[in-house]
Amino acid sequence: MQMNTLGRSGLKVSKLCFGTLTMSPLQRDMAPEDGAKLLVHAYERGVRFLDTADLYGTYPHIRLALKDAPDYVISTKAYCYDRKTAQEALERAYRGIGRDYVDLFMLHEQESLYTLRGHEEALEYLAEQKRLGHIGAVGVSTHFVGCVKAAPRFPMIDVIHPLINLEGIGIQDGTRQDMEQAILAARSAGIGIFAMKPLGGGHLIASSRDALQYAVSSPLLDSVAVGMQSEQEIDANVAFFEGAQDAGAYLEPLRHRQRRIMVHDWCEGCGRCRDRCRQKAISIIDGRANIDQSRCVFCGYCARVCPQFCIKVV
Ligand code: SF4
Ligand code: SF4
């Protein structure tokens, strides 16, 4: 497995990053033991980087996996906007994964220069924790070109976790080419880049070979987070990232597994899911949530805010 340095953070990470959202309660809802087994399987095949979030609920899975996979570089992220919320989120991460150190801690879902300025106190706190040796690097995750463009203005940001894929699915304020230009400028400023959603949240599964080839061969990306739900998927992705001659054949069984999001009948039309969705994929029609599957990136974040537990990503 190719190992890369994540920009000026100096973190050494595998090109394939294990994205744990898919095993989380927001999606497949795997038991910690089952999730940990997959993480260890990937580790044994050379994967050395994993991504999680305060929101995902996968700290227990990771904590278990670390017993047999101690050298994983761990990236997590949270919605913090000031010193207090950042401190609380960092402490949850320490307790959750059972370490007193986080390799990479990011602000989740940043959008623009203005949201970065609005969260500057949290960034400064994280930079201070980095100086004290409690964090390896500070970063931001985003679906917005505007955030990637603005990030180099903030010297405390070492890493960006942007959404980018072959067709630009899910990018909120521009095209794939716009995002590539912004990433190039950020890289030139020394910022490490690890991409999210190379398969467009599932929309590109039917063309996964081309979509993964784009991500693997892009010189702009130090690492790429891929959600994996089975040993078969891990083996296929590892083979592909390692450039196996028959890597396309490994991916073939996965081509027919399409993602879906469902809203159960007992939806009360409160609109909380609509307000939560940054992709603007939800509208309330006739008193029920209606999801535009073509805009949805299957993140499951809307499911988390539904008081009736009506939303399920499968
Ligand atoms: S949050 Fe739940 S109950 Fe409210 S509109 Fe959305 S799906 Fe329906
Ligand atoms: S509808 Fe839900 S799962 Fe789809 S993009 Fe919006 S928040 Fe994510």
C-alpha cells in the first residue's frame, strides 16, 4: 500500500483511508465488534489511516480495533465553534478511542471564509493543543470550494478533507474543476489533502472503476477515504489502490449494490431533516419528508436529527 505524507502535517498515511461512516449507526449500524473486525482486516492488508467523527458513533469500533491495529493514524472531526466546544469534543475523542492523543482533529462541514472566521476560536484552541503535543494536526472537512479556497489564509489549518469525485457529485458551490483548482492552491501552500466521497456517496458505484481510478491517480490527493462494509469490499479496494492487474474484476461484484435512503410512513413533517441537509435534498411535501435521491450523498446526517427515527440509509 502506497504511503504518503499529508502535507505539512508530516503525518504518514496510506493512500487508502478507511472511512467509518458506513459502519456507523447512521448507516449500517454495525456492532463495535463487527466494525473492529473490518478495521483490523484492512490494517492487515496495509491500510494505516482511518477517518471518523464525533457524530458517527464509531469510537467504540475504533477503540476495539486498536488492540490489534495499534498503528492506525486516526482522523476525527466535530462541530466546534469555540474553545469550550472544541475542548469538549477533543475530550470525547480521547475517551472514545482510548488514547490521550489524536493524530488529526478537524472542524466538521466548514463552508467558506465566513464560517472559518466564525470558528476561529476553535481552530486556535486546536492549534494550541497541537503545540502542547495532544494533537498531531488540525484540519477542516468541507463540501465547498469556497472553504478550500479560504483555508490557506488560516495558518493553523494543516489538512483539508474535501469532497471530490469524478463527476463533482455533492460539491455545493462549483464543479470538479473548480474544486481541483482550489485544492491545487491549498497544496501549494503546504496543506495536506485527503478526499472524501470518491464514489459520490454511492451514485458512482455503477462506474466505480473509473471513479476510483480518478481518485487513485490524482496527484492532488494524498489519501482517499472510502467507506467499506465487508471484507470483500476491503480486498477489492486494497487491490485497486495497489494497482493489481485484475483490480477491476475485484470491483465487479460491488457494481450492483446501490445505496438508498428511505423515509418511514410515520414521518410527521417537522422539517428538522430538511434544515439539517446541506445538500438541499429534502423538501416537505404533503406533510412528509421527500428526498431527492439525485442530490443526496447518503451521509445519513438527517437521520441523526429525526425525533421519530424515520430515516434510514441502506
Ligand atoms: S425529521 Fe423525521 S419526522 Fe421530521 S420531517 Fe424529517 S423525517 Fe419527518
Ligand atoms: S438527505 Fe440526508 S443522507 Fe442525503 S445528503 Fe441530505 S442529510 Fe445526507
